[in-house]
Amino acid sequence: MSSEDQQERIDNYLLGLGSPEERLELAEEISQNSDLKTQLVDTQSAMDAVEFFEDDQLKQRLRAAEARFQSDRVTDGANAPEAKVRPLPPRRNSTSRWLAIAASVLLLLAAGWFIFEYNSPQSPAQLAQANFTPYENIAFDFVRGADDSIEADAFRAYERGNYARAADNLALLPASAQRSFYRGQALLAQGKFAEAEPIFLELSQSTFGLNRHSEYYRAVAQLGLGNVERAEAMLGAIDEQPDHPLRAEAENLLGKL
């Protein structure tokens, strides 16, 4: 296999692309090949550099620009469309090209370039995603870089925002309520509402510790599917429970429907 083909396999693995069987095969190779593992770490570091500058700097400037837009709308009294951040999509490429992308991001920041998506009004799916924040990982505790298991890889991907890879890897593991919950979270983060809804339906009817949280996430999935009346009814039921852990979120979302 050529070095370019090997690098493409690693890129696909880190981006959550390819079949679960292909990723599992590469994971086994990496566990037995120190050079391949080093190549994986180098590629991930390059990708992390892109994510770091994109998430921690570019988005800050975009939010500041959005605030200025909002201010202008109030001043002008016009119904201008809302500016929304569109994350820069990842690209498949070699390690050196990933580093080049990171450098390009820095140049864009220095030049003051901004990327916007204008939406007015928001569709139910857009409203669902705009009001969804993935639940913090409290399920898996690992020493970074020391655990090469599929589960560790899934939760590393989850924490880094690579939700496609996280969902796929969690699907490879033996079923449990905890894994299903985080797989559902990863699916919601991707806007895969049809796949997430039955997961949270089952969890909401179980004795799982986050079953009441799952009621809210099921409502978000229903909204994303365009079932606005059903979502409103579910959110309303949550809002009527003073002790519900996500009552405030439900009330906030109800106010936007």
C-alpha cells in the first residue's frame, strides 16, 4: 500500500468516514504498529490545530460580528436575517496538507475574513439544532493517549466534536443505556433526528439515570423531524414539572416555537 493510500485511510478514520469494519481493521493495525500509531497521532495533532484556531478564535470573531449585526438590526428597525456561524468543514488530506490548512486558517484570521449563513426564519430542524448542546461526557474516564479501545476512541471523538465517528464507534460496542444515550447525543449533534428519536424514546421509558433528560432530547428530535405540535406537547409536559432537570431548557425552547 502506498504512503498516500495509508494516509487516506488514517484521514478517513479520524474523520469518521468509511465502514465500521474498515475503521475496526485499522484500529487493530494501529494497536500493533508503532509507526502507524505515530502517523495517526501526527495527523490528529494537525487536525486539532485546525479545530483549535477555528473554534477558539474564528468563532469568537464571528460571534462579535453577529452581535454587531444584531445591534444594527435594532438601530435600523429592520428585519434583517440573522447571521449564523457555519463551521468550516474538515477536508481529507495528508498530514502536511492538514498543517497547511492550519496555517491558512491563521492567515484568514489575520486578514479578518468571515463566513456567514443567513437564515430567516429558522426551520424546525434549524431551531432544534440551534437549541441543542451535546451532554457532557461523564460516562467514560480515560487517560488521554493511553487507551486504544474502541470505546475510548468513541468518547475522545465525542469530546472533540467528531460526532459521526463517535456515533459509529458506539454502535460497534455491546448495547447499554449509557452508550445509547451518548450515541443519541452524537446523532442529534449531526441533525440525524430520525435515528436519535427512538433511542431517546426507549431511554425515557427506562430506569436509566438520565431517563428524564432523554424526554427533553426526544422532544428536540421530534422538533427536528418537523413534528412541531408533538414537540410542543412534550416540552409543555416537561415545563409543568418543577423538578425536571431540563425544565428551563424546555421553557426556553417553547418560547421560540
